[in-house]
Amino acid sequence: MFVWCSQNYYVILGPVNSKQWFIKIWILGVICFTPSFLFARDTLDSVLLNRVFDYQRNYAHHVEGYQSNVYLKYSFFTDKRNFTLFLIPHMYSIAQGDRAYVGESYCRMTFKDLNDYEMKRQVSVGNIAHYGKALPTVLELLTPNLYNVCLFKQHILSPFHRTNSHYYRYRVTIIGNGLAVLAFKPILQNTQLVSGQAYVKFDTGQITMVELEGEYDMIDFKISIQQGESGLQSLLPKHCELDARFDFIGNHVRSYFDAYYDCPTTLPDSLESVDDVNLMASIRPTPLEPHEQEVYDQEYHSTAQADTIPADTIHEHKRNFWKDIMWGVVGDNLFTSINAGNEVASVRLSPLLNPQYISYSHSRGLSYKIKMGARYNFSEHRYLTLNPQFGYNFKYKQFYFTAPLRMTYNPKREGYAEIVVGNGNRINNSSVVETIINERGDTIDLSGQDLDLFTDNHIEIRNNVEAFDWLTIMTSLTYHFRKATNRERMIMLGKPTIYRSFSPVLSLKVTPWREGPVFVLDYERGIKGVWDSNIGYERWEMDGVWKIPLHSLSLLNVRMGGGFYTNKSTSYFVDYANFRDNNVPGGWEDDWTGQFQLLNSSWYNASDYYVRTNLSYETPMFFATWLPWVGRYIESERIYASALLIDHTRPYYELGYGLTNRYFSAGFFASFLNGQFQRTGFKISLELFRKW
């Protein structure tokens, strides 16, 4: 009998003989040496990772109301550029000006939470025209939320959150003084993941410094982050250096950002976007680099010289119409959003030429839309807003618009009064043709005459108020003016060409839980005789929506509802509030979930009732992300399943798959009627620079 002892491991080998001796010695080696090299390594990594994952919960508090003075220094260098740079939002200044830009900002940052903060720019200097924004998505990278699911608001999965750990590989190295280096790299190359290393206090899991490297929205970046020392400040950066490179169709722009948080100087609240070089020099926490000072000297030297030249020798600058007006004003607004105004009044306009507002659907064709906005503040709790939207559908050759004018009188309780004017979607109802055929027989040929199409202009007056935390009440008056598109043919057939309806509407929105489903109940009653209205009806609708967040940005979208009409005086118009066609659809985030993509447009208005269910599951890495070459650019994927039951037809189903990336969103769908395959189709929407 032979007994081997090694630390806490004891093995009895038994009698030593020629054959069994080698096998037992080999087993002994595995037992003795594996714990010291593998088990210990796994335990060390797991202990530190668990402390990092739990740090925010154990050692820090919420940041609501926390304020910080932030100094930001930035520079841009254009290596290559061409005319396509003009098409990129917020890049107009760099596209038409110098190749080197330097600027500084001193801001007041106020946090609601780590992902929701406001940045008030108080002092700004530099040589970018009007200190316009360039590469605005880069600014989000300067305030990372290390311990959250996402590092930067709603993108890039953090390696320091427990639910994302299966996307990363980790390695821990002890370096002394209670510190360890936590190295991490993704299990696959994807723009939602990063690689790098973090310096961590081993006893608490507090991250003191991080170096990250990744790619997002056509920007390659490297970030060095120094976190605050303790408590609340340890959740936020103390100093952040960012090196970013933007490449797009032959354009190469390098940028450098240097941000300092918790600066000691607090400026008066009255200061906002002040251009004062001397003031910036007095509060700047770090000196300028020589090349930055050189750009400043070139920018401000001519101004300083002009102050010393006698007034009678100064010649007024002659404005170049094409350069200063057409390119400087009109050109900038063609490709960049307009945001102008002050604390009292402001105006917002989306770029007139913006690819992200173009979408194409196999069933609805090509469409384009523009958004506008204006606001006037009477007081902090009373303001007027106008947010019109305009769109054009090339398949139907129709212009669409809606213009809601809203007076908010109690923002805490969602109290507002609103007037909405629009022309809506065309009403398409096959029952018009069916009625004529029943009256005149099937000998008449009505094909290709668009007798079932009506334009729809409407005006609605609403009042909304949150009566309780769980109940919102909206009352409204709605007036529709519908006119036949083929007016002459309808007159020949002895049918009215204009239909009017007036109706009061009551809508109740119930939210039983703060983060839970939302239920809506609508009741509408059409009254004849008011403003020549000639349609009487009752409409009831119920709708429920629930977005269920899952792990690592995964999301389950659920929408269920139904509706029905009673007391109808005409079968031509069945216009539901929650079940309708949309001829000017939006992008990935707007209306892809909760809609039918292949449903015939006439079906929306062909039934006295409907019952619908729409489900979708969204996740950042599901199937396409594992494909070679292209998978690294896939940001999110969806699986769709929808079902519909309406009058005079069998159950209708749709199944689909969709994906989105920095360039576009695409969806592929198949429809089934009563279990039998019907048709396939696709939908595509440009996402280029949507996050900019």
C-alpha cells in the first residue's frame, strides 16, 4: 500500500505492481497539478468577475440630480475627402472648410441616471463654423456607463455586466497593491462588442481605468477611461481620451477628444454658448498642445490684428453669394438638421436630403418623409408645439401630411389640448365595387377604375390628461371629409362622391404597472347632420402593447387587440384607429413591430370586426451575426409572427425575419391564408446615419 499526500489532496494508490503503477501515478498527477493551474485560475477569474458585476449594487448609489463641470477639447484632421462628405449629417463644416479643426467646450452636465443626462454648453471656442456638431455619435462615447448592460446608452454590450459575460472571454492577472488586470475580448467579431483591458481593485471589483477598442456606426475608436475614486463618482469617468477614425466612401477623418469631468470652476447658469477665448484660457484644466495652439493663432490672429487697424483703413468684406449664401446656408440645411432658437422659441427641421427617411416595401412601394418641429415656451409648465410630418408615396403618387398643434398646460400629468389636421391614407374598400355589382349585375366591368379609392382629409380636436398614475383620459372630436378619386365614374353610376362624418371619441389608456403592458380602449360614435355629416356608426377598439426587456438588449414585443363596428349606415368606410395601413412607414424603430407587412390594403376596411396578434423577438446576436465576413456588421435581428381574423375570410398569418445594421434594415416576410402559403415580400429602409 502506497499513500501520496500533496497539500489537501490525499490519494491511496494501493499495491504497487508493474501495470497499475503507471496509470495510478498519471491519475495522481492530474489530481495534484490541475487545481493549481486550472481550477485556481477559474476560481480567480470568477471571484473578480462577480465582484465587478456586483460593484454598482454594493458600493455606489443612484446619480439622479448629480452635476459635473466638464471640459472638452477636440480636434479633427481630414486626410481625404470628396463630395459625398456633404451628404453626411453634421459634417458640412468639415466637408467645405479647412482640413484641421480645433475646439473647446466647457459644459454643465446634469444626470437623471447614468444613461439620461443633459449637457449645457456654456463656453465654446474654436474654428469650426458656428461651433457646429461634427461626428455627434462620438460624444456619447465620452460618457460610458461601465456597469450597465450597454456601455453607451443603447449600444455596445458592456463586458462588465453579468448578462453579457457569455459574449466575452476573460483573463485575470494580479499585478500587486491590491490591483488586477482584467483582459477581455469578444467570442466573435461584432460591432456590438469591444475588446480591451481594465484595472480593477481586487477586493471590491471597482474599475479604476479602462482601455477599450471597438467599432460603431462606421467609426473605429480607442478609448482610455479613468474612473472616479469612490462612491458615486466611481460610476462616472474622471478623465476620458478618445481616438476615433471615420471612413466612408473615400472620406477619411481622424478625430481626438479629451474630456475632464468634475472641473473645479462652476460658471453662472446665465452663461450659454459664450465665445470667449480669454475665459476659456482661465478655466482650462490642461494646456493646449502646440499644434492646437497653432490653429488657434491662425483663427484669432486676424481678429486681433483688425482691432489695431484704424477704422478708415478697414474695407468691408464682400459676401460671395454662392459660397456664403448657397453653400453656407442652403447647402448646410440640405444635409444637416436645423436646430435654432433660444429658451423661449425654437425650430427643428430634419435634413431635406436625408437617406434615412427613404424606405421601400414590396407591397407599398417607395416612400420618403420629412419631419419638422417648433416650440414656444410661455412658461416652464406651459408651452406650444407644432410637429408636422410630410411624406410622399411614389407607388400611389400621393402626398401625405399631418400637422399636430399642441398646447401643453400640465406636463407632469400629460395635460394638453391639440388640433390635428391631415389627409391620412387613402381609404380602399372593395365593398364599394361589390355594392355596385349587386345593384347592376355582374355584366358591368368595373376593373381598373379605382372606384374603391377615396381620399381622406380630417381634422381632430383633442384634450388629454393623466387622471391617475395608471389612467390617462383623452376626449376628442373628429371630422372626416372623404372624396372619391374617380368622381366622374361614380356620378355616372349614381353614387355619392363625398362622404362626411362627425364623431366624438373617448379613449382610455391604462398602465397597471410602470414598466409593463399598456392597454387602450377607444369608443367613437358617428353623428349624422353635424357639418353635413351623412355617416352614422359606433366603433369599439381594444389594444394592448407590451415590450418585455430580456437579457443583453433582447426584447419581446407583444401586441394584441381587436375592434368592431355597430349601427353602420354605410359599409364603405371602416376606419379603425389601431388597425390601418401606413403608406409612409418609418425605419426599424418606428413601426416594423405590430404591423402586417403583406396584408392587402383593401382588407383594412373590409370587415366589421378584427382580432389581431403581433409578436416579435429581437436580439443583438442571433443567427446572421455568426456568418463569416458580414456577420460582424449585424447589430440586431428579429423574428416576426402575426395573426389576423376578420369578417368573410379565413385566418391570416405572417412570418418574417429582419435584421439591421449601420447601412439599412431589411425584412423578409411570408403570408399564409388558412394555413396555405399565399405570397412572399420584403421591406427595406435606409438606416444610414440614423443615430447621428
